[in-house]
Amino acid sequence: MGRKSLIIVFATLLLLVGVSAVDAAVQPNITSINGDAFPRSGRIVIEGTGFGTGGEVTVGGLSAWTTTWTDTRVVAYVPEAAATGATALSMIAQGEQSNSVPLTVIERQTDGRVKWTFEADGDNLWWRPALAPDGTIYVHTNNSSGGLVYALSPDGGLLWTQRVNSWPYVPPSAGPDGAVYVGSIRTIYRISPQGNIDWEFTDFGSPAVKVAPTIGPDGLLYGVFEIGIGVFAMNPLTGEIVWSNVADPIISDKSGGGTEMRFGPAGPGQPVDQLYFDIDGGASFYAFSLAGEQLFNANFNGVGRAAVEPAIGSDGTIYGPRALGFVIAAADPSDGSTLWEYYPSWASGTTSLEIGPGDRLYFVGGAGSLEAFDTERQSRIWQISPNHWVGRPTISPDGATLVAHGSVNGFEPAFVKGYNPKNGKVLWTVELNWAPYPGPSTIGVHHPRITPDSTTAYVSTITLSADRTDPHTSLYAIDITSGGTGGGGKGKGGGKPK
């Protein structure tokens, strides 16, 4: 074959390759979305073909945040800046423009006391959200493609999303500058208020982070890894370790659940310069100075129970459940010695303790027995047994409302209730989304987060459903003020575009 013939063959092959490449570029085709009308920041499930592995979704010409992207299914959120009314959704995938589908954008809806709900792309929110000083709410959850962090405005708008390596091992926490700290497996991330990952720190000698990284009173970031470097303090701006302590005995955890850090003084009138955390296994309860010195440890609860969070009194006294939660005790913060113990008649242990004005304790023990306790008199104030399960309560900063979620059984809706802290009487009830088996049914998880002005409780949920094709669940924003309007239920989600 001559040179001219080789050139012709080569050119023909190039042409064929080009034709094949054109043929391989499949135009994305949207076949359906999960509704006709969506609120701003509402969650849209887009199904079709040819979506590839990434691209851009637009609603009314505005770019939307996306949290799941596969070749046949994409999850996006209506841009917060989208105009209300009739509009269209489309996408660009693999460099190709899709068809358009019509939808209507509506305002977020209130429902009784429910100010708004936000649907996260994942069926379990795991922990209560973090709350920044400016009111931004941070949620760390997981979906089919990894861990997701959402930032929401106080009115329920989606500000941004950021992806981390996996699901949340500990609750998120926010710093005074608005940055959020999240822990996932053995890695801690700092994410800026604008949604950028500033740094990440991985303890390769640890199986997991166990206590939520939290800014302390001196401005350093404190947290706990199981085994590995153990307890640590780091520079929150750079992620550089200031000190670490493996602890004695070494930190070992069997419960698998993360807890939040607590800080307190060594005694009345002294500065807040000690940190506390509880771990299931080994010594259980640890106390450290903010300089990294281990002060004391005690096996308060026994091995084999879930870790709890201590409550710290105004004079520094440490309160917590002991003996697998069958005893409530007070400990001296200077050395961990027992000051007194309270032996209630429960059939099972207690939740972590909540402390409110006047150093009153609130907790749930036994089979849903909600109790208030006077630490000064060391006696019960009131106890109610509502004949249903109630989760760990949260007291509002003004001391006016005690908020807890719970459920009667699997055949009735789960709820969030507000209780009068003076006598335990129910002030209001909000029913959560519920449907008979196979569901979906929504129940609260962890304990609520309440705003500093005592107006709003944020309640994380898990949704149980036999249908696993579209896992999602909601964060509820609930009006807890005395002027709130009765009960409430479903609500609708909200958000802001990319």
C-alpha cells in the first residue's frame, strides 16, 4: 500500500472515530420530576437518561444546588432567588442541553407552629444542627454519594452545600466567626461561612472522631479521637495541633455515638478552664485542663452503655447519670469526687441531663418518664409519665419552654411537644409527617437546638420507609413562643441557589 493510500485510510479512521464520538454524546432527557409546584429551596428529584456524572441544573434560568447526580437521577434545590410563578427546569449534562419541564415556584409555607421545613437529601439527619451567631443553621447528613453539609438561613433558605468524605460521626458545631466544624470518620473539616473547606485534619491512627470539635472559652478548637492522638486542642484557623493527650486509660469507645464537649470552672467564681467528655469504655468520664493536663477520670456509668453528656452547673458542679443511668449524681469539678447521689425508681436508665436557669435538671428516665429536679434541694420538682416514649429534652435559654420529641407507637404520628418547666404540663404539640406502614414516617432524632432568643427550636428527623428509592428527611423549624399558633405538621422546605 502506497503512502497516499495510507493517508486515505488514516483519514477515514479519524472520520469514523469522530462520528462515533458524536454518536456517544447522548442528549440528556428529563422524563419526570417529583411534583408540579415547589417552594423556594424545595427539593426536586429529576429522573431521566443521559445525565452522565455531573453538570448544571437551572430553574428559571438560575443555577441550582445539586446534591445527588447519577446517569438517571439528579436531586436539585429551587434557587432562593427564583421568581414565584410558572417557570421551567432544564439541565446541561455532558456538554449537551436537555429538554425543559414546567414547574411552579411558590413561597415557603408555614403550618401552625411549623415555620418551615427543609428536606435534606438523605433519610437521617443524625444529630441536632449547629447554630452560628448570625443565625445560620448547619446540618451534616449523608446521602447515597457521601456526606453533605447544608447551610440554611434563619428563614429556611438554602445558602450552600458542601460535600465531605462520609456521614457525620459527631454533631456539627459552629464557631464565633460563623465557620462550621464537622467530623466524619477520622477527619475533621473546617468549612467557612461561605461554604469553602478551609482545612481538613485526619488522625490516621484513629478509627473515628468521638466528641464534636468545639470552640472553647479561650478560642481554641477542642475535640477527641478514639485512640490516635486522643484529646486535642488546635488552632481553628489553620488546623494545627496545639497539644494532644492520649489519656490514661487510653480512650476507647464501644457505643459508636458522638457527643458534645462541655466546659466549666474548677469551682465557684473561677474561670472556665476545664473540659469534660464522656466515653463508653475504659474510664468513661474524663476531665482535662485547657492546657492539656488530665485532671481526673472516673467510671461513672459502667462499661457497655451509650456515652452521655454531663451538665455543668453555674458553680462548676458536674451533673450526670451513673450506674448505667439508674442514678443521678453531682461531682466536685476540682477532683471528680461525689457530692451527692439521687436514686429514682426507674425501670431503665436516663438520657443525658439538660440544665436550665436555677441549675434545675431535666431528663427522661425509665419508660418515658420526664422529670425536673432541683439540685439545690436535691429533690424532684415534678415527674410525668405520659405513657409514650420521649427523647432527651432541651430547655429554652429564657427557661420558659422545655422541648422534646417523641412518639406513642408505630401506629400514630410522632411529635414535638413544648412543656411548662414549672409543672410539666404540655403547652403545645406539633405532629410530624406520618403514614401507615410501609410509610414514610418521620420521627425526631437527637435533642432539639433552640435559638438564643428562645423563639425557635430546630428538630432533626429520620424518615422510616420501606421505599428506599428516594431517601430524604426534614429539619423542622418550630415556633416555641407563647404566642405561637397551636399545633402544626407537615410544612414545606426552602433554599438558595448556587
